[in-house]
Amino acid sequence: RQRLRGLFNGEYRLLYGAPERLMLDSFMEKVKDWNVAQIAIDEAHCISEWGHDFRPEYRALAKLREILPSVPIMALTATATERVRSDILEQLKLREPRCYVASFDRPNLAYRVVPKSAPYEQLFDFLESRPNDSGIVYCASRKAADSVAAKLNADGIPARPYHAGLEADERTRNQEMFLRDDVRVVSATIAFGMGINKPNVRFVVHYDLPKNIESYYQETGRAGRDGLPSDCVLLFSASDVVKQTRFIEEKSESEAGIAREQLRQMVHYAETRECRRSTLLRYFAEERPNESCNGCDNCLDPRETFDGTVAAQKFLSCVLRVQQKSGFAFGLNHIVEVLTGADTEPIRQRRHNELSTYGIGREIKRDAWQAIGRELLRLGLVEVAPGKFATLQVTASGREALRGRTPITLTKVVEKPAAKSRQRAGEIECDEALFEDLRLLRRNLADERNVPAYVIFSDVALREMARSYPTTAAEFRRIPGVGEQKLKDFSGPFLTAIAEYLQENSRQDFAAAASAPSAPRPRSLNDSEAETLRRFRAGESVEQIAKSRGFVRNTILGHLLLAIEGGAPLTMAQFFNQKQEEEIAAALARTGERNLTGLRDTLGGRYEIAELRLYRALAAAR
């Protein structure tokens, strides 16, 4: 009641509300009287039935357009395909909307799919190989999350579960322990991660197969937010596909059709021999150059292929023979059972054991035949027939390949995890022993102040310290993330720790190129960025563009930064006068170009970080 009075009295600038509450008739009537200036809908993919987390209450938010017809609406999501984006625009009845899509690429994340055999043992071996890293293990059920956490604790790896079945106090406590590095691992259902800002999550393991690529992308995206290399591992087995399929069969026909298509895309990602990064980005309608990403198992250790012409012919023939015999299509499992000569009641009942294709594939294991069937589906030689059940039929391309005996290359099933190699995006080579000492010091300082460790310094800052061995305040100032306050508060203990380490250990030499920030790959500007550049070239100031376009100043500076990095011929004089340029250059010589926080503090806060990024890009482009 107090909040409602405050809303009517104009005491609040922001109101956060759940769609379920907003859509109540009593609430909608009140909204009209609150002088609403803008509506922002977060997690907007929930509006679309093609989104991975569709909620009818979100779709009902379209009523706000009727009640507040002149109020602008903004919809935001991190995981929307082209189809979902179009549906959001249609459902919200947006008028002349502008759609801004940032890149989905996370170059510091390495993607790997491992055949699931003994999942807990595989997880334990993975965690033992990185004893100082923390991360998240995603499980399909609460029971699995509890079980994994209990087993890890019994084996000496601090872990806690997190799911909706726990009491709120316990969930909060487990989350705080993870943020403060009191536990290394959280085993969680999809309930964990929303709003979590732990930058040094070094790995995300999917213990079970996600239902769709959107969920997988969102969950892996919680790793490596500090820009350092992090691993995303998916344990995959055909049995997980069967489990998900059973869940789908319990849905309504319309929901099941969407869920089957989403699961098919997820399985395609898990089984593809193409670059996994490219496969992920293509799902969200983003293309990348046809080259190795150096950050997925398929690029680092390409999958073996084999001449699958005969196997493909057997599979395609079996699909056709079964359909001709019975007059209707069957699913993948039944086709595989016919090929392998299974003696089952459905096969005998339909007399499929009399077909010429019965048992002609006994030399290949059942799992391998299922993988072949799914790959032929990806190649477009078979397709899922419309209807409630996921039955297969041969496409026109499949019939042509069968008639013409077209050579078909298939992928061998992976037997073991691929080896890690090559330097990865975001990697900072450093003295690992010193890095561990500094991590311990950071942990102690964080405990004294009752704050998460990353509030003291990020892993990036610690790795830079363990790389450059600063021994004076001036050198410490050049570390990324060291501003005036952190220089004052923490330079003493960290410089002491580094000096003590150097008394017992010699400095290691690291190649300068490895530490330099990698140059961003130039990309074409999107419509919004190009419009900002056009206006700036036409003589409008940054402030004028921001005001007329309804953006904050830093957004416009960000657009211009991308333009400069992409080769736009902008000059230093268009942004800084001679005195400013000299002032920044002098401060930059003291702090180094990597430490923009320290540079800002050295300049007394007279320049924003966005302006200093602009200066750095312009100086590099000279």
C-alpha cells in the first residue's frame, strides 16, 4: 500500500514488476494514472511461443499498448533467434520499431562436447584437472543437482546445490558462498544464474543435454565474463535425447512441435563436425568467416570422417521400405531396430522382419545408426514428417542420392575428448605460482571486508600483476583496473606479496605480444551505428546526436568507437582540443594504455572511460 501511494504521488522513477502482477485488472487500471514515461520488457523472448521460455503472461503484455498507446516500449533479450525477434515485434504491436542486434560471439569461451559414458567420473576428472577454478554444473533435475553436489563434497571438492526445491534462505546462502569463493562448484538447474555477476566463472559443464540452444547459450554465457579463457563442456549421449523426447510427448501438439524442432537443433549442435562457434552464431542468424575459431573441439581437433555412402543407402532404403510396407512413416528408433535386426513385437506385428532391409545393418552399433540417421537429417536427405510424432521420410534429395549412388561423407562417432591446444582468445600468460599467491591474498582481503573476491581485483588484474611483477606504486598504477582508490587501499599488501615472491623466485619472461589486447576484428556497422556516423560526419555533435536519437552520450561514443576501429577516417581534433590531447597523453604515459580505470582517476575523473577508449583508438589509428 505504501508503494502504491508512492506511485500515485510520483515518488518513484523506476517500477519493477512481474508480468503476472501487471496483468491483473486492478493493477492495469492504476497504471493509467502513474504518468509512465517508458516501458522496458526484459527477457522478451518469453513473449514468443518460439522462445525457449515462453510464458503466456508475457504475451499478455501487449495490452499495455492499448492502455498506454503513446508510451514507447523497449523489449530486450540476449537469446532471440530471427523468428523470435519477429514474433516479439508482432505480439507487442510495436510501431515503426528499430531492432538492434549485438554480436552473439564470446571469443574467450571454448566449446567442447564429450561423449557421456560415466558422467560423474568424467566431471570429477575435469574438476581435478583445474583445482583452483570455480564454475557451474547444470543438471536436468533437482535430484541430479543434489546428487552431484553431495558426491563432490564427499570427494573433497567444495560444492553446493541450487534449485527451486531449496528453501529461499538456503539458496541465498549457497549463492553467497559461491560468489565469495567459499565453494568452487554450484550444481544447479536452470534456476541458477539469473542476475549472478561473478566474473571469474572459469567453466560451465552441462551434465545433461539442454532442451534448446537458447538455454545452452544463456547458461554457457555465465562463464568468462571477465574476458579470460573459460571452458564450456557438454556431456552428450543419445539416451539424453530419448529422455527429452519423452518429456516433449507430454506437451500439447503445438508445443510439442516447437519443442521437437528446438531439440533437433540442440542435437545438431552436439553432433556436428562443423565449427561449434559458427553453428551457435548461425542459429542466431549471425555469420562468421569460414575459418578455424581456435576455440572449439571441432576446430582444434577436427572430427574424423568416413565414406558413408553404403550406410546412407541402407538407411534411406529402410525408411522407404518400411513406409511402403505399412503405408505410413516410422520414427528413428524403429528404423534402427529394423536395420539391426531387432526381434521386437512391433517389428513382428507389422511384419517388418520380412523386409529386404531387415538386419542389413547388424555390423554397425545401434547408437552409431542413430547418429547416422541424425546426420542424414542434417544433410537434408531425410526429414521429420509433419504431425504429432517425429516420423522420418526420405526427401527428394535423398531419393536422388539413392538412385544416383551419390558419394556421402559421414562423421565418425567421437570416442574421447579432444586435446586442448593453441593460445585462446583472452588468454593472459603469467607466472601461475605468483598468480595463486595473489589469489589467496585477494581472498583474505575480501573476507576481512566481507565482500566477494572480485570486488578487490578481477582475475585479469591479478594475472597482469603476475605477468609484469610491479614493485613500485607507479608500476602498480599501470595494472588494468587499478584506480586511485585501489592504489591507495591495496597497493601495499600486493606489492609486498610480489616483492616477497621475487626474493625466492626469479622473474619469468613473457612475450609482449601475448599480453597486448587483441585488435578487434573490423565489422560492418549496423543501421544504428551507421546513422550515428552519418550524423557526426554531417556536423552534429555527440550531445546533439544523443539528444535527437534518445540515447545516452556513452552509447553514441560507443558507436563512433566501432566506426574508428572499422577504419572510418575520424580525427583526434574532432573530439579533443590540443590541451586535452596533451593532458591525456601525459597521463597515459604514466598509467599505460591498458589501465583505463587508472587513467581516468589520474585525470581526476574529468573524462569518462568511453572518451578514453575513443582517444586510445584514435591514437592507434594514426
